[in-house]
Amino acid sequence: MGDVWKALADPTRRKILELLRQKDMNAGEIAAEFNMTKPSISNHLSILRQADLVDAEKQGQNVVYTLKTSVLEDILNILSSLTGRGEN
């Protein structure tokens, strides 16, 4: 879970997750949403992949990124149980 917290701690990575929540995107499309270099975006995407928050699939010459909601759901369940809000 440490990788997940590290990934979520950065506002750029949270913004990438928000973008992927709307639709699957390739790295170029994601980079177009930010004022930073493509290698920087690639690094952020790598961290998100290590945390298992996104999937990456090669489609032709592009890599398409998809949000993985299962890990986020697990985190929400953990946080709910810690706050007592998950109990009935």
C-alpha cells in the first residue's frame, strides 16, 4: 500500500487519475493536459503503474492508460473502516 500513498500524494498524479476516470488516454493526450515535459509525465505514469492504479496497454505505436478502480475501492474500504464509517 505504500506505493499507493506515494502515488496519491502528488497533485499531478491525482490529476492524471481524474483524467483517466473520464476516459482512457495515451501518454501524448495526458501530456497535452499539463505544462511539463513528456519524460516527466512518463515518470508520473510509471509511479501510477507501480502502485497498480493504472493499466497500460500497447495499441499500435501508443500505450493507452486505463484507470484501475479496484485498488482505489480497496483504499476507500480501508479508510472507511478506520473512520468507523464502514460499520452499520
